[in-house]
Amino acid sequence: MNNQDDDISFERIINVPSRGLGRKFLDGIRTLSSERGISLYSALQITASPKSQAFVDLIEDAKQYALENRVSDLLNRLLEGSGYKKMVREDQDEDRLENLDELLNSIRFYESVRTPEESTLADYLQDIALYTNEDHRKETPTIKLMTIHQAKGLEFPYVFVTGLSEGIFPNMRSIREGKKNGEEEERRLMYVAITRAEKALFLTESEGFNVSTKMSKYPSRFLAEIKRELVVTEGVVPEELWKSTRNLTHVLDQENFDQDRAEYNSPFKVGELVKHPVFGEGVIVSANKDYTSFDVQFDSGAIRTLRAGFISLSDLP
């Protein structure tokens, strides 16, 4: 729309999404473009077929629409009118859908800090070309956001470890599934995190509601285990919070102990081959915390939740 002599962009979009324009038709467009010294888009306008005419109509309609509407509205119109957004949805490509949303948000921000006269399509494309040009980038101090796993082997002058709430770090699922080994793995991650810092280490937790524990947030056991004289605390952390952390840790540890005992006493184990008189043979893929109910995947592929009625194949003669 902005530069109809841009043959490279034309080649990239003419059949995306697919418009049923075959290679022979497109080769004819290229030949006409070369013979007459005109752009590919101009050649398409001259030899438009019913299929390609829809593309020409889309572009010409959008050019008129852009004269009186914002770039963000224009983008929405093109995404829907071209079928591009539908194509991405049908591909179930969540990353590309999120990228489209981010592009739209960035354009809206661009428009919010400029007058309508300063935020035309041409202005936007020209400014973005400057922003994305490597020659215009300057090396400046930056904050690097990464997982603890990604930080292994690296060091930084200042390190911030966030999310130090019980159930988040250490992660409740890791502890419930891995029991003591799960807790120790989380503790090793904590060690990796704090030893990345060269000059100063900042440890933060937050108030609020923890979806994992279905309770209010409490400081992580990793914070509670650090001697008070070794840290400088910003503000005042009520002693009740530390007490609640110790209580919650005890409750979670007791749940793990009870689950271990239930698993030990259960006649069935996860991964065990079993047989049902109706559904046939299968394997136990999971169990509830009391080991009184089991999810069994049968040879048919179906997964059924059963409390009884099946036997272990290891019990058969």
C-alpha cells in the first residue's frame, strides 16, 4: 500500500494466505513486469483474474480506508479482510497470534503519543525502519530477564530473584510430585540463583493470593531459613508472616508424608499394568493423593477414572 514499486514485499504476500494463484500465472506477471518496466503490482492490475482481482480490491480499498482512519484500524481491517488472521488461528500458532497482538499494541502506543497528522502509515513505516536498523542501536545498560536454569554458569553484578513465595519458589508441584527430592531440587535452584550475584543480591516476595496453594501468600521457606542478621530488610516483615510460612511448610510436608504412606500401602502403583473385565488391559497413569482412585489408559487409548473393578496383571499366574 505504501510503496507499490516494492516487488520484494509483493512476492512475500501475494499468495499468503493462499489465493490459488499458480506458478504459471505468477510467472506471467513477472514477465509482463519485466517487459514493460513496471512493478509486479501494476502488472497484476493489468492482467487481473477473478482470484487476483480480490487481492487488488483489498489493497485499493485499504488505500482509501487509510486516508481517514488510524493505522491500527487499518491493520485490523487487513488482517481480517486478507484472511491472514484466520489462517494463523487455523494453524493454532499461539506465538504468531500473540505477535500480531503485540504489533497492534505497539501501533496503538505509537498513535497515542502523536497527532493524527504525525501517525500516518508512511510516518509509521519510516519510523519503524529507523527503530529496527542495527546502525541506530546504542549499547546501553540493560536488565536481563531469564529463568534460573538459563542463568547457570553466568554471573552478574546485581541479581534480583523474584517470586519468593511459598508454593511459587519452591514450586508446590515440584514438591508434591518429587517429594523430598523435589524440594532439594528447588533448593539447588535457589543456590544457583543467589550465587549468580557478584556485588549485591535482591530477594523479593509479594503479598496477595496464591492460586497454587489456594491461600494467601507467605514468604518462601528459603527466605525464612536465612539468618536475619545476614540480610537488610526493606520495610518490616511481621513475625506472624514467618510463623505462617513455618506452619504452611509443615502442612505441605505432612501432606507429602500422608501421600507417601498411602502410595506405599496401595495395592496399585502408577505405571502398573492392569486388566478390567469390560475395558481390557491398560496402564495406571496417575492416582489421587489417597491412592483410592486411579486414571487408567487402556489399549484403545481411552483414559478412565476407576476406583475398583480391575486387577494387576502381575497378580495373574
